[in-house]
Amino acid sequence: MTLYPMKLVTVVTESLAREPLVRLLEEAGAHGYTLTHVEGAGAQGARFADMPESANIKFKVLVPPEAAARIFERLAAEFFPLYATVAYETDVRVVRAGKF
Amino acid sequence: MTLYPMKLVTVVTESLAREPLVRLLEEAGAHGYTLTHVEGAGAQGARFADMPESANIKFKVLVPPEAAARIFERLAAEFFPLYATVAYETDVRVVRAGKF
Amino acid sequence: MTLYPMKLVTVVTESLAREPLVRLLEEAGAHGYTLTHVEGAGAQGARFADMPESANIKFKVLVPPEAAARIFERLAAEFFPLYATVAYETDVRVVRAGKF
């Protein structure tokens, strides 16, 4: 049993961005994803109480570092101007980079 | 495109703690959050089969290290005596510390 | 308030693997878990558009490194041959390794 270092890329965005995001992730080299529906609130300079909660989607993909960089570059160029989007990467060790 | 090192703070707690937790996170400096409903079970010294599953909420916020420390101090003082709560931080790199 | 370094183990698998996975996690030393229902798609060498999305379950447990290794060894031996499963670990710092 071996552990492989990989990047876990998390993208939280608006539900209507689902289809273009799945395409982007696949084109950038992801072989699978998980999708969770989350509630979210937030914006720089506003109070939580003044914001409506909105339904968002959270995608997670396990990719090598180069693919993470490709995802972030395309998100910054194509998604940030259009959708409220937050993206980040975490270092993980994967037992098998299989099905998802 | 730049990546910013930040702390991802995760708090799993009882559903009834939702409103005070949102207030605490905001006061500690979070600009947004995501909330997921999770099932959970667990307690030191009990067998899973003997425990009822309960509905819990999981909050995630992206914050600088000082804010993470403020959140943990307040959780330990104000939440741990009242609610079953687990909290932890992870190092992440954020593309844009924006909306959530 | 002290932070303890621990491993966050994430396992994404098929819904029908739920009961044996809970047993495995407990036997390996986990004192609690959270469970989220996620959608997922993926497989090496297939296009996302050609794959049906499936309902999966995602378990998270906080454990010491030895327990993480035990979980991964048993998953590789007992789950990978039977269920589409992905598992990985992340370094986290836990405020209190309590209830979950």
C-alpha cells in the first residue's frame, strides 16, 4: 500500500456554474470529482446578518500539481468575472487515485 | 494568478448551535462561510453501534492564522461546555479570498 | 487551548459499503466520524459526459497516524477489490479530539 502526494482542489461556486465547471475540470486533467450541495454566505465588507444565504455547489478533485495550476488559471480568467467563486488547494496523500 | 496561504477552519457541532456559531465566526473575522449538513456519530469510549447517529452541521471558513486562533479560543471557552463540538485547521492556498 | 496534530482521513465510496466501512473505521481506532452524501463521477480513461453520476458517501475521521495507516491497509485489502473507493489523508491540527 503506497500513498501518493497530490493536490486536493476545492471549488465553491454558484449552482448555475455546474456544467461549465465540470467541463473545465475535465479539460484540465481531473479524472473524477465529488460534488456537495452547501449553503453559504459571505462577502467582503458586509455583515452576515445582512446577506441572504445562497445554495452553492462544492466540487473536489484530486489532481497532480500541474493540473491544479491549470484549473486555477482558468477559474481566474473564466469564472471569477462571472460567478461568485472561491478555490483553494490542500496537500493530501492518496491511497489510490482511482475512480473519483 | 496568485495563491495565498490561509487557514481552513472546520467546525462540526450540533444543529442548535448554528446561530451563535455564525455570530462567533463573524466577530472573529471570517468574511464568509459554507455550511453542510452531516451525519455523525462518536464519543470516546463508546461503540458506534451503541450510539444514535445525530444530525450535525459543518462550517468551513477561510481565515488568516490570527483569526483561526481567535475562533478556537472562543470555541473552547464558549462552545465546548455547551455543545458537542470538534474543530480543526488545515493549511490551504487560496486563489482568491473572495466571496465565501 | 492546545492544538493537536492529527490525520484527517477521508474515504469516498459506494453507499452500499456504509456498514462495513463504519465497522472498519471503528476497529482501526476511530472514535467518531462524519458522513456526507455526495454526488460523484469519475473513472480513469472515460469522459465525464459518458458517465452516469452516482450517489456516494464520504466519511471523515480524525485519527493518529498509526490508525490512518491501519485504515488504509484494510481499505486496500478489503474494499478496493469490491467497491469504487478513494481514500486520502490530510494533516490537521485539532482543538479537541472529542465527540466525533
